[in-house]
Amino acid sequence: MPIPRVYSVPVNIGIKYFLDRDGVQTKRMAGVAGQGHFDLAREIVGGAGTDLYHQMFALRYARVGESDTEIHVEAPHNLTKYQRTFLTDRANDTGKDLIVNNLAFVESKDARAKAEALVSRLLSL
């Protein structure tokens, strides 16, 4: 049996949103059931599952999560100049560190989906 990986992700990420190619922050954010950033992705690309993130990235969206001290960004593509400008300005305005494509943050969305699938399988036993 393989040893599970341990993810080091800031536990206090309270704000999650997408940033479109023009550097515009999505209006809906994580937190309210049915109105979060994942629900917005479902509306934009349709369907369900972690594939939504890949489809959003294909549309050149960036995934953003903010903690009290850091701004984490997942962008498998190069950020557009508008996205870079928004993120740099946000970091400067808030005094937060800007961290792009941190492996733990990138993998956090997949780890959550795998954990939910495992819980579902265990509950069905």
C-alpha cells in the first residue's frame, strides 16, 4: 500500500475566486453553497467534477485563493498582462505575498475531490 502524500496548504484560505483573461475577478466566491467559485465554473463550462478546473484553465482563467498573508494562484498557462497587473496590485494593496503555482495549492483541489470520493465509497460499504 502506497504512503499517502501530505499536502502543505495554508489552512486559512478564506477567499477563493477565478480571474478571467482580462484580469477581472469573478463576483461570486467560495463560501455560500450554490454561489461559489466552483458553481460559477459549472455555469461557464457545464458539467461537474475536477474537470471543470481544467476547462476553466483552457479558457485562460486563473484560480486564486487568499489567506490572511498570502495570495495563491494556480495558472497552468502564462498569466496575461491583465491578470499579472490585478494580482500585483492586489498583493501591493493588501501587503500579502503573491505565490504562483505552489504545488500544494495546485494539488489541493484534486486532494479534496479524492477525499470526497473516498468518503463516499466508505459510506457505501
